[in-house]
Amino acid sequence: MRAPLDLTVLRSGVPDTVPGRSVNVCERGVAAIVAVELVAGESVGIELQLPLIAEPLRTRATVRYQDRLRCGLEFVALSAEQRASIRDWAKEAKALVEGTSMAAPVNTIEKKRSTAKKGTESSGSGQPVKSVDREWHTLWWVVAVLVVVSAVAIWWWRWNRGWEELESGLKGSEVTSTEKPRAQVPAEVMQKLLAHRVEPVYPAEARKEKLEGTIALDIVVGRDGSVLSMHALNGPDILARAAMDALRWWKFEPYRVNGEPAVVETTVAVEFKK
């Protein structure tokens, strides 16, 4: 069963919480779909809300693989109580899937109605009336359970539908990222359109080795102003990677060609100085 989850990741030293949903959960980890790009080996925080379990499961995990929206996360230092909660949830979920049938409650209702009618016709004394009351009481409980199950099913359907729309939207953005830029825009022009800038994190290893300098990067900016792709033109790899980690979160005002937002190519520079 799918379950909602929140991931907390560090981006340029700042915690960022992003939504997701699990595809499969076990005691060792979780396969999930998340609306953010992760890196194998990265450490993240997880808050997983398992159906039928009141309290969310909170722990840390290591990213083991990333394929577009899908990723595999391995739990780190999961407590015995949390493992037991996952086992209990798995058993209850399996029993619910195997034992739930919408036809059975309907047949039960019809049977109780028939029994109640026969009991009323057979005698007008007190005992059959009490039996009918008990059966009608049970009937109302069955109806109430069906209403609750239906409400949960509708919520679950809407939640899944929302995520399907998110996935389709993200897949659509992947298609646009393959478009060829319509214009080569000078760096000073795009600098004026920069709406959101994230400063890079100076890697501790680079600081220790006293590496510094300015990294030039060639980037492609989409119609919505987000950075679609990039590659470093110079500098040490460790500084180039840090610069690209920051550039993923940059946002520009859309560059317009003939009045319409366009995919464009430009050059930016990121300075690392002690």
C-alpha cells in the first residue's frame, strides 16, 4: 500500500522539506516517489505516515539509488519499536486487502433484512422484537463502517490522483529540457533577470586544500526561468560540483523572444574565495 511521506534534505546547508509517497515499505527501507532530485549516498530525514498506524514513523535514511522521480532509501538506526510497527502494519494491511469485499456487507444486509422480516411475521411477542432490534443495530454498524471505508477510499483516490498529476507534470518538464535553446543570452543580461540565487557551500575538502577561484558554467534556462541543464567550463571538479549544486535552485525571470518565454543558453560565474 502507498503511504504519504515527507523528506528533509539539506540544500546548500539549508533544510528543505519535500513531499513524497512510498511505493513499498519494509524493515530495511522504503521505495518512494519524491518531487526532488536526490544523490546516492545522501542522508535524509523521513516522516512516514503508515495507514492504520496513529503516529508517523520518523527516522533517517541513506539514498541508495535515484532514477528520475523514484528513489530507494535505506533506514538508518531504526529502533526495535519502529520495526515492530512496520511488521504490524504489514500484517494488518495484508489482512485488510485479502479480507475486504464490498459484496459481503451487501449480502449481510439483505440477509438480516430477510431474517428480521420473518421474525416479525412469526410472532408478535417480545423476544423476536429484541432480536430484530439487535440485528438492526448491527446493520447500522455495518452501514457506518461502509461509509467510513468509502470516505477513506475517496481520500486515497484523490491523493493518488494528485501525485499522478505531479508526476505527469514533472515528466513534461523533462521533455522541455531537451529543447534546443532559441537564443544565446549574454551573462550580464541574464544577471538582471536573476530572481532567486542560492550561494554555494564551500566544500570543507576544498577549503582544507586552499582551493579557490571562479567557476564558469554554461547553463540552459527554461521558459519558466528554472535551470534545466548545466556544465562547468573550468576549475577543480570539487568546486564545480558545489557550484552546480547551488545553481539547481537558481530562478530567473523568463527571457522572452518576440514577446514569448523561451528556452535560452547563457553563462554564469560562481566565485569561491576563502
